[in-house]
Amino acid sequence: MTGGCGATVTGGDHATVTGGDHATVTGGDHATVTGGDRAVLLLSFHSDRKRVVTAYVGENGIKPNTPYRLNEVHEFEEVKNVQNA
């Protein structure tokens, strides 16, 4: 799923979701998200209940136009090989 600048783009579990500059990009469990400059990235996971982790492109090392997913400790990690995401 892809959206342009300022878009709100949502994908489910295992989705690959991309948004442009200033977009809000949301993915479910095991999803991969990518956003342009100043995009907001949200990924969910389940533990005792559904949880959502948020990252902001341009802060804390989160780069624009770079795919991310959650690692085993529910932190954003860059996806090096998108085909295996």
C-alpha cells in the first residue's frame, strides 16, 4: 500500500506500507513501514494486549524513505533486505 505526501496509509499484519512526506504510516504485526520526511510511523504487536510503537522520521536515527519493522524487543529496526521483510 502506498500513499503520497500527507497521506494516511494503513496496512494489516505482514503488510508493506509506504507513505510520502508528512504521511502517517501504520502497519500491523510483522509489517514493514516506510515514510518520507517528517512522516509518523506506527507499528503494532501483541503481548498481553495490542500495543503500538511510534517513530518519527528525522528523530532518533529514523531515516526518510527507509523501511523499518519491529525487532524482538519491539523497537524500530531498519530492514536491510526488503524482499525478506
